[in-house]
Amino acid sequence: MASGSYPNWDPLNEITDAQNAEDLFQQPDSTEESKEVEITVPNLLGNTSKLNKCKTKLRKNFNINTIEKKANNVITVTGYGFTPEQILQTVQRYDSEATVN
């Protein structure tokens, strides 16, 4: 390999990035309980594109185990490290009429 092929490569950054990635995937404290939040989303379940974007955003921002569609325009979000209000605020970006049950 020619010298200088990766001028911006810094091995210390790789270590930091690896440690940061490891930190992101830490398991919850044994004292933290998994919680379930039911949210009514009257305008979201009929729009697959918006629903998928909402699910992606939730998974990106919170420690989500499952997101399930229920009957009557309800989704159930299960995971840890969030409050129902935080989940609702995120969902309301995609469905302004969403409410926590």
C-alpha cells in the first residue's frame, strides 16, 4: 500500500468510534424495567411511508424493543430509557393528532 493513501485516517479516531458504538449498544441497567406505551395514531396507520419514517425515528432516538400495530389506530411501543411523553412528541411529528392511551 502506498504511503499517504489515507491522508485523513487516524487510528485513534477508530478506537474512539468503536468505543462510542459499543456505548450505544449497552444493555439497560438491571434495575430499569421495560415499559410499554400505547399511542393512538388516527392519521398514521393509513400512510405506510410516514409510519415507517416514524418507526425509524423512534428506533434511532430510543431503546425500542418492539413497535406493534394494534386495532383501532393504536401502536404499542415497548422498550426502556424513555417516557411516554418523549415517545408521544416523536410520534406527533408524523401525526399531530396522536395521543397516549
